Amino acid sequence: MGNHMKDTLLFMTNEQMGSINEDKTLSFFNSQYVEQYNKNKQSIKLRQQWKTQGAGAKFMGMDKDLSHLEASQTFKRPTGICLTDNPGYFIYAIQVDEFFGVFSKSLDNKEEAEGHIMHTNNIQMYDLDYNSANQKVILSLGQDGISRHLALLDPKTVHYQVLTEGECIDANPSWSKARANTIVYDSCGIGIDSNGIPIAFSEHNICRLNLDTCEIEEVISFEGFDCIKPKEDAEGNIYFIRRPKTYKGRQTNPIDMLINLLFIPVKIVRALFMWLNFFTIRYTGDNLSTNTKNGTKAKKKSEEELFIEGNLIKADQNQKANERKGEKYAGILPRDWELMKYTPTGELTSIKKGVLAFDIYSNGSIIYSNGKYLVKVIENEEEEKIVDLPIVSHIKVIESHNS
């Protein structure tokens, strides 16, 4: 069992997952599932190599390129992370090529064997949250096409129940701390043409699902804005991120590109989809390469424009604008990505501008990511920088009473 200090943070980016202790020590976790997957690929490569190389193999037309079996060619990204009842352990979901898996892992002992919950290439799993009252995980599950629906997973039996349906994307579910057996999540509708091809997407609205009554209530919606990543605290306040509607005003966007790919053979679709994911989620930092001809240096990838959650972000421009507005720890997100608070009486307040992800402490303090730093908002709106950490998409607070 782990002995955790107060205010440990669990986080996830599109490439890594890790934790931050109270002394701001940063640790990253490797997925043993990914490591074993790559070992299996290497074993396959060694078994095939002898009969696919050399003059004889070339003569017989068996001279195959096995580069796809290299570990460097494995597409991988964590897709969800949450706490458990077992102190010192967490659950994570990950995509590895076309496979998705859910596993439990120790926070303290990186060498301890992971707990295997499930893995499959038939469904996609995202956005985990755990409920200690019923010991179930709520997640966003995809089975065909672009649609995603909420599902309730029992980690012990691996049985899951799909809770929502329809042409929609139900995402970012979290258990309410104010209402028993209740989930808040964001949802958007998908417009389908007569050929079954998605052609339009509505705004993301905040909904509440009561598992006891099976009733779904739309709680928050704004025309022209996506409302995403909701969390309901013990007082019934719903915190969420409001930002301009995804893809609005653009002639070309990642979803349109994926729709066009539907007309390409499956193997090419998969390759291009992985290429698209790589360039829309990867944050490369300020890496430089040397031009050996003239000795000049050029950036491998500009930080000025990044794709974050399907949105083109002008990182440098946004950071300068945030600095001009007096932000002590200026981030790279636009100021119209706002962390909002919606009270049970219907009052709406902007808490912070330029927010990518957040979580709430039991005392009402907030930890948030602005794309560049993790920052804690404490009493009197004072802020404390926790760590430099780019593009954090999910944050979970582990308080001392949870340890």
C-alpha cells in the first residue's frame, strides 16, 4: 500500500501519464501493456525475418518490409485515467494501434505487475471516472463510426452496460458528488445524411444522467459554444469548460478529413488516421535541428500553431495576449476557453480563462492546466504554479483522506 502525501495529482497528456507529489516531484508511468505489445511485435519480426530477407526471398517475392513491426511504429496514447478504492492504485485506459485496454497500476511501485481488466479491438474506451459507492467505472465507449456512448464497467467482473444511445458523442463523464448514482457528461448530436455519412455536429451540451430513474436532463447549453468536461461538486455546483464551438468557421477540419477517408481502403484509412492523430495531438516543444549546409537552426515544428483537441491553437499569440492581460502564469490557450461555474440556482460565473483541464479539491480549491503549466487556485484567487507541464488533458486530485 502507498503512503501518499496530501494533494498528490494524477495527470494525463495525449502521450504520457504521471503523478505529482506535494513536494512537486514529477513522475511518469510506462504502460506494461505497451511494453509487452512491442516485445510481441519484435518476436514476430524475428520469426519472419529469416524467410523475408536475402536473395532467395527476393527471388520468390517474399522480400517484405517489416518496419511496421518496429516499436517506434506503434501508435499509443492514454485515453482515460481515474482513481480506485484501493489506496495507491489507479486505473487507466490506453489505445495501442487498433487495440484499446483498461488496466490497474500502482502509483508507488513502477515494477509491480499491472492488473489486467480488459483489452479488445472491437470497442474504443475513453474518459474514465470511478465511483467508490458502487465500485463501478463510468466511461465513454465507441463501437462503430464516430458515435460514443456512456457505459458502466465493473472492473472486477469486466461486465459493462451501455447506458446511452443514438447518433451522438457522449464524452467526459464524471460521478456527481452531490447526487447519488448520478453522472454529468457532455454530449453533442451528429447529423447524418441519407447515405449514413456524418455531415454536421451540434454544440456540446452538459447533461445529467440519473441511473436510478434512467432520466437524462440537459442542464447547460450555449448556442455557438461547446460546454465540456463537467464536474459536479458536493454542493451541486457544476464546473465545466466553455469554448467556441469546435470547427466553427473553418472550411477544413479533422472530422471532415476523417469523413473523406471513409472512401479509402481500410488499411490506408488506418495509416492516415494515425498520421492525423500524431500531428494533431503531439506537442513537440522548442526542439531545434541544425541545417548542416549553412549552419542555421530551424524549428522541427513551430509552437506557434498547435492542434489541441481538434482545435487550431495559436500558442505564442495566445500566451502573449494572456501576458498582456496580467496573467502571472500565462498559458497558450485562448481566453475564450473559460472554466465556468454553474450553481444550483442558475447563476453562472467565469472562474478562469484559458483552461484546458481542471479538477476540484474538497475545500473548493481548483487545479487547472492552461496548456503550459499546472496551476492551483487557492484562497482569495491567489495562484500557485505547481509544475511546467504542457498539454495536460486530464487531472485527478488525490487528497489525504483518499489515500
